[in-house]
Amino acid sequence: MAIVDVRIDDRLIHGQVTGYWIPFLSVDRIVIIDDKIIEDKTRVATLKLGCPAKVKLAIINAQSAAEKLLAGLDEGSRVMLLCACPSQLVQLADAGYVVESLTVGNLSAKADSVKIKKTIFLTPQQKEDFKKLAVLGVRLFYQNIPGDQKEDFTSLVGGL
């Protein structure tokens, strides 16, 4: 399997992903890693409706994702790993699979969040999760759409 992007965007499947990232990266499979969404049948159905017909969609928890990624079960696919928050990638790493890099697109404002970039608001927990990923050697980037310049995100979270 070729992981062509690991993206954190709390909107998950939406216009920027379907209109820009999927065609730009020639994605043929999206794997959403999220322990909560897999329990929400309405949200799962909505995400399936939003996914382009030619793209396969899997919504799994971090443990299952690590097992599948380590086993190379999607060999030959161009996969985008998609998460709503960095905690899922920390759980993925705890389960034995550490991604090389990730791109942050959007993290919406929440009650206890602080604006870091135009479209990124981080809670203290999210900031800690990004720091954990940076310590593991994960390269952190910010980029909304392919035409935007990719920016190093590590210093913004107080990482390495």
C-alpha cells in the first residue's frame, strides 16, 4: 500500500478533500481512523455519501488500522489516512504503526482551543498529541489545498 497522505481535518470528507486532494494525489482508498465515528451509524452513512464513488472508504479504529497497515493489506492502493484529531495517530503509534509525516488542514475552534493558524485551533490535549508525534519523528505540516505552500507545523505546537 502506498500511503499518499496522512491528513488531519476535523471535517473529514468534504469539498477540499474530494475536490482537490483526491484528484491531486490519485487517491483510490480513504481510511478514516476514528474510534467514535465507527459507533455512529448516521455519521458513517453521511461520510459514505460524501465519498466519491470511485474511492473505497474504510472507517476503523486505531488498533485495526495499525494491524492492517503493518500487514500491508491494501497493497497496490493509493491510500489517504484521514483523522479528525491527532489523538487517533497517537493511538496508531501506540499500536505499533508510526506515520512518517502528516498534514493538518482544519481544526475548528472549541471552547478551550487557541488559534494557531488561519484554520487551526488547538486544545491543550491536541497540542500535547502533536508534540508526542513530533517526538516520535513524525514530520508535521500545514496545508489546506495542494496549491498552498506546505508549511512546517512543528514549531507552532512547541515541538522539536
